[in-house]
Amino acid sequence: RRKVLLIGGGVANFTDVAATFTGIIQALKDCAGKLQEAKMHLFVRRGGPNYEAGLRMMQQLGEEIQVPVTVFGPDASMTSIVKLARDYLAADAHSES
């Protein structure tokens, strides 16, 4: 059964998003096997200084560890992303029926 991990935050004023994602990326690499086993899909949303580079880093991580990652910038609301994640999970539930 599919699972999702939401990684999101507000629009930072001064925090370098790419720098923040560096630590998150290392943690995700450390548990890549578990993410794959869990059929995890990452939904990432962030805005602020250097967010484009940070989101590219997250997409590259997905390719590297073979885990699907969908990224969104500050123009996407967390509410809409949660709905997409919920729909992703519901599609899996329907395919099992």
C-alpha cells in the first residue's frame, strides 16, 4: 500500500531553503531503502530565498534514491498539496478493490 510524506513550510524571509534541504536530503538518503519498501511518495512545498535550487535538489534526490518526489513552490497552497496526496492514496485504495 502506498504512503506519502509531506515536507512543507511557509515562505521563508531569510532562511536559505537549499541549505535547509541539505540536512533533510541527507536524512532521506540514510533511510532510502525504507522509503522504497514503504512505497513512499514525497510531496515537497517551500518558498523563500534559494527555493528553486532547493526544489531541484529534492527532485534530484528522488531520481537518485528512486523514490517519487513532487515539488511545489510558494504559489501552491498546502491545502491543495494535501488534497493531491490524499487523491494519490485514494487511487491506490481503489486499485486494490
